[in-house]
Amino acid sequence: MNTSTESRAVFTVGSLTIDVKGTLFGKYLGLTRYTTTASSVHFNPLGGYDFFFRDNDGLSSERTLSISLRDLEVPSPPRYSESVVTERGILIYDYAMESSSTIEVTKLDPEQSLYRYAFNDFKLSGKAVRTNDTRELTCNGFFLLQELTWPL
């Protein structure tokens, strides 16, 4: 007797280019521009997925743009953080972000759970939680998501 079981799975691919500007100690600077083609995806315990688009992963200058997809057609506003080196180790530098743009969501195949999320001059701005530093992000690019079932 052969019994098969299946597990939920997700396939993603895409590329985002992110321009980061903002203030450091009151001085306005163009801080960095990076393109990330790698993302990590986690199943959210409350349903849906959490996406993390990282630059310099694991380093003191790591930057992370994260998005939750509890509803695949309505992405949450992205969050942004940076790493900071202190004498106690690496700490995460969080920003309270607001978006003035919309992520364009397209369901590419009505029979499959295949979605495209487009960032066309997507704007985010915010203030650091612990200091007066600010960040302004402009994102361009896309990622695809397909929900799958995977045999165990």
C-alpha cells in the first residue's frame, strides 16, 4: 500500500534595486544603492509568508527590507532595518516606515497560485526608533511567488 503525503511549498524569484538616502547625525546623505536577487521566505505562523530582501547578509552593514504576505493580493507595508556594531555586538537598527506608494500585484495564472509583485519607484520613508536618523528608500523591481504542494 502506497500512501503519499504532501507539504506546502513556495517558489520565489526576482530582483529589487533599492536606493537608500537619509540623515546621519543631521547630515543628509546618499547612503547606498544595492540590488538584491536573493530573498529568504518564511511561513508566517499566522498564515501567509514573510519575505526578507537583504544586502550584506550577516555583516555589520546589513540592510533588510521585509514584507509580509498574509493575504497574497494585499502585501503589508514593507519594513526596513540596518545592523549597527556596538561594543556589545551587532544590534538591529529599526525604522518606523511609511509608504507613499503601492506594490502592484498581478495574479498571472488564474488556475495556479502564481503572483507578480512589482515595485515601480516605490517610496518608503521613516525615522529610526532609537535616534533622529531618517531613511528614504526608492525600490524598483519585482518578485514572483508560486505556492506549490511538495511530496514528502
